[in-house]
Amino acid sequence: KVVAVIMVGGPTKGTRFRPLSFNTPKPLFPLAGQPMVHHPISACKRIPNLAQIYLIGFHEEREFALYVSSISNELKLPVRYLKEDKPHGSAGGLYYFRDIIMEDSPSHIFLLNCDVCCSFPLPSMLDAHIKYGGMGTMLVIKVSAESANQFGELVADPDTHELLHYTEKPETFVSDLINCGVYIFTPDIFNAIEDVSTNREGRANLRRLSSFEALQSATRILPKDFVRLDQDILSPLAGKKKLYTYETNDFWEQIKTPGLSLKCSELYLAQFRYTSSHLLASGDGEKNAKIVGDVYIHPSAKVHPSAKIGPNVSISANVRVGAGVRLIGCIILDDVEIKENAVVINSIVGWKSSLGRWSRVQACSADGDYNAKLGITILGEAVTVEDEVVVINSIVLPHKILNVSVQDEIIL
Ligand code: GDD
């Protein structure tokens, strides 16, 4: 049997995602109309002999309860949320729930970061892992040399695929091959995590003998039960014939900022063409709105037939889109109203917001510049943009009323 664990982190981790993480935990923010965590979960469906999926995090349990029960029903597979009482780090969180995870006596455990967007080639990773015969196999990808330092950089043996060297977010360039945050392990991973805790405890005790040193190291020593997968496990075990790599040539992105979420929504919409084409909207402009490229429209949304939507648009539940509206490259969240002839381009429009007639909400992102903080316009929850007002390259915090046009501003 196989189980999958998805690390969903907690509220303190979502700060870069503001103002969109104020009242929705980041893992539930919709990409291509589905909660972020839904994409790795549905990828897990393709794993042979999968017994359970666990989400581990320190968000409030009630925030995940509804989603977890509906997805369990949909997949006919138990999906459980396990809440940590405090952050234990990416490996410590796994270890904390080891007894529950081992209940089904799995031979393999998939471990996925929730904030990555990729095709999750899990069955082929499993095959490769069994062939390599190590304790763990990590999904890796080549990125540009300039961007590599935001990730774990690594060196792998080109023939055996063994992980030879690993450094987390190094200051000087090591390699353009990076860690995708998707792993498969044998249950031996729990022993490796336990060793880190035990060693740390041993060192702490030693240091207690010399109070000067203890004082010095108190700030450096992490709690015994806080274990990071990258620094504490991957780095020391590289080159010991325990860890292997599986390289993907498919798409991969990390979802740290709202701008990147727009990019990832686009990637998942494009993937729907192959995996879930029934989720993509189609329309001819007569009975239905005119649809261009990949678009998701929630069944409860009402879109006027004279609107033109796409490419890369996702429209959530209960959204109302008026006559003559034009939407390009945007995420429209639940209960938004977009009145006649409004235009939205490269933007995220928060829950319950209202865009007036002939208003424009847009960003002129230099092509592909999703990383730049103001590459997109973001309206927080319940923002009102009055008729004919233009909002360009701005971030607007929740509950603001805009009655004059703004550009390149953060409206607090
Ligand atoms: N449950 C739980 N508890 N989850 C946690 C905790 C914790 O205490 N700490 C982190 N996580 C989750 C995050 O939500 C995320 O899904 C994953 O673990 C990794 O988060 P970080 O440890 O903050 O690392 P990162 O996202 O900056 O970088 C990691 O992922 C990159 C790929 O996206 C590293 O492994 C990089 O090397 C890698 O390139």
C-alpha cells in the first residue's frame, strides 16, 4: 500500500499571499477554479494502491473540514486533515503523525508541498524509486541559473540519478537543478528524522555542560521536534546512496505570491485540456458568452451572452458578469459582481467585490513578469470599484471603495 501526505503549512506562512490569505487559507485559494490543494490531491488518484491522503498543517481544523469531507466523497478515498499544535517543520510535521501515517503499514509514502504547481508525475516517480532502491526519491527540474537560488539546489549523478549534493537556497550558485518539493520515501524516513532529533538533543545536553557555549548556541539550536526536510535530512544524506532524483521536463512553478497564482491558474487550465476537459467552458457568443482559450466558469456563475471571456480566466461560484464585459487573464472569486462593459485584465478580484459599469481593473504586466509585485492588480475582499473608475497595477486591501482612478498604488 501507498499513502500520500500533503504539507499545507499554516497561517504564519501565508504572509506573502496577502491580501488574499486574510480569510481563506492559502491551500484553499482557487487555481483554475479548484482549491490549490485539490490539484496535488487529484494527481494522487493516479497512484496505484493508494490507501489514504493526509493533509498536515497548523491551520484551524474547521477551515479544512468541509473541503476534506467533500473531496473524500468525490474521490471515494479517505482524505484526512491532521492538525499540528505548532509548526514542526516540513519533516517534523510528518514525524509528529508517524503512528497515524503507518496505520495502513504503507510500503511507500509520497510527500508533497502544497504550494507547488506541476503535473505531479507520481506513478512514474514510484517506478523510478523502486528501480533505484533508495530511501527516497525527489522530483527535480532544471530552471534558469538566475532563479535557482530561491530553491534547494542540487547535483545528481547523471547515470545513477543519485543525489550527490544538496544546498537549500544557497547564496552562491551551485546548480540549476532544483528540488520541486515532491518526494517519495520508504518508512525509513521516520528513522532518519528521529536521528536528527536525537543528535540535536545530544548536542544540547553536551552544551549544557558549558554555560558559555549554551548561551552562544541557544539562538542557533532548533527545538528537538522541529526538523526541516531540506537542511536537516536532504543535505546530510546526499552522497550516501540513500536519496535519488527524478527529473521532470513538464511544467513546474512555486506558488508563493498572488501573481504566481495567476500564472499557475493558467498552467492548470491548460492541463485541463488533457486531464479534465469537461471543466473547460465553451461558448459561441450566441447563447453563451464568447469564450477564448482556456476558461473555467463555476456552474452557479451567471455570465451574460454578450460578454467575452478568456484566455486564462477562472470564474468562481455565484459570480455575475454583465453585458459587454471583457475578461482576460484573471481570477474572479466567489460572489463578485461585474457590471456592464467593465474590463478586467491580469488581475485577481476578491470575494464579494463589485465592479461598476465601464470600470477597468488591469495590470500591464511586461510579458511573463508575474513575479514583480505589481505585475498584477489585486482587489481584496468586498472592494467596490465605482462606475468608470480605472485601477491599474495596484493592490487594494479589503472593504475599500474606489471612486477615483488609481495607478501603481497600494491602497491600505
Ligand atoms: N505542516 C507543516 N508544518 N507544513 C510545513 C511546516 C510545518 O511546520 N513548515 C513548512 N511546511 C510546508 C509548507 O507549507 C510547504 O508546503 C512545504 O512545507 C515547504 O515549505 P518550506 O519549508 O517553507 O520551504 P520552501 O517552500 O521555501 O522551499 C521548499 O520547497 C521548494 C519547492 O517548492 C524547499 O524544499 C526547496 O528546496 C524547494 O525548492
